[in-house]
Amino acid sequence: MIQYLLQRENEVEHINSICFRLFDIWCERRCVTPLGYLMHCWPLVDSGPKAIRRVGETLRELRKSHHAELDSDAAAMLRELSDCVDQLLLRVVHEPAAVRGIRLSS
């Protein structure tokens, strides 16, 4: 169970790390639209599935609706972020019952 929690915590930190890099890039370049999307869902209010799902959905919508405003590096980071969010949410669905009982946020 501890291994599961550590893996989950690492995945959430990876999501935060990607978001932070995107934030820095978009602030430096004054990319208002992508930054607005990011600020809609990040920083994470907690590490529960709802917050993680919101990041994934919001930034997928950014990729879909404003792909012309994204350079190849940002697009690659958004794909990586999307994959990480999907993997984490899939793992939450299949998480051990003992972990579900002690989770503090959802």
C-alpha cells in the first residue's frame, strides 16, 4: 500500500512539474490564452481525482481549440501531461480498497 501511495504522489508531482514549466514558458512569452486555460485548473487545490481530471480536461480543450497558439514543445508537454493524467485516473479506479478508505480528498 505504501508503494502505491508513493507512486501516486510521484505522478501528482510530475503533473505539477509539467504545469509549472508550462506556466513559466507561457508567462515569459506572454501567451495569454494558454496561460488562462492553465490558471483555470492549476495550481491543484488537492491531489484528488476531481482536481486531476480537471487539469486533463481543461488542457485537452486548450490543445483542441487553440492548437495554432502552441509550439511543438508546449504541445509535446501537453501530450505528456494528458498521458500522465489518464494513467493516474485509471490507477485511481483500480486502487486498492485499503487506500480508498484512507484517501483524504476526492
